[in-house]
Amino acid sequence: MTKFSAEELKISRWDSAEMLENQADIDSYLKVAFESNDYRHIADALGVAARAQSMLKISKKTGLARENLYNSLSYSGNPTLHTVTQVMSVLGYRLSFTKVGTQTCESF
């Protein structure tokens, strides 16, 4: 069996941000992530959207360090609520909530 290096195969790292070409793409991408209700998926999707819009610009507008944004807005990241709301605001969104079903804490 022949082994090849990534350079020999000309494999490059996939970045979903390159596929988000306009605001409608970003809207759809974030909608799916938030509907998943998976914090890892949401954090990663916000990072992808931020990269699509330029992480440097997001960093400057939020006052948050670019390196910290890259780390926290990833699948393995754990952004603070402050980071999430700041980035969402710069991207043109706000955090809101929707009641699902009739279950309450007393139901547990």
C-alpha cells in the first residue's frame, strides 16, 4: 500500500466559511445551528459566520481578542454569553428565546 502526504495529494483544510457567500447563506447556516439546540454546534456556527464576515473585523468591533474568538467560537470552544451576544450583535442578530411545549420545572 502506497502512502501519500497531504502535500502530495494537494489536500487542503475545509472551511465552511468559504461557502457562506451572502447574508442569506449565513442566516440559513445559523438558523440550522440554533434549531439544533446543541451548544457546540451553535458556537462553531457563530465562528464560521464570523470567519465569513472577517474575524479581524468582528474582533475590532466587539473589542474581543481575535485568538480568543477563534478558540471559543469552535466546536470544542465554550464561549461566554457575553462573547455570544457581542458576536451576534456585530453579525446583525440578537439572542432571543422561544417556549417549546408546556413542560415546566415542576414536571420533572
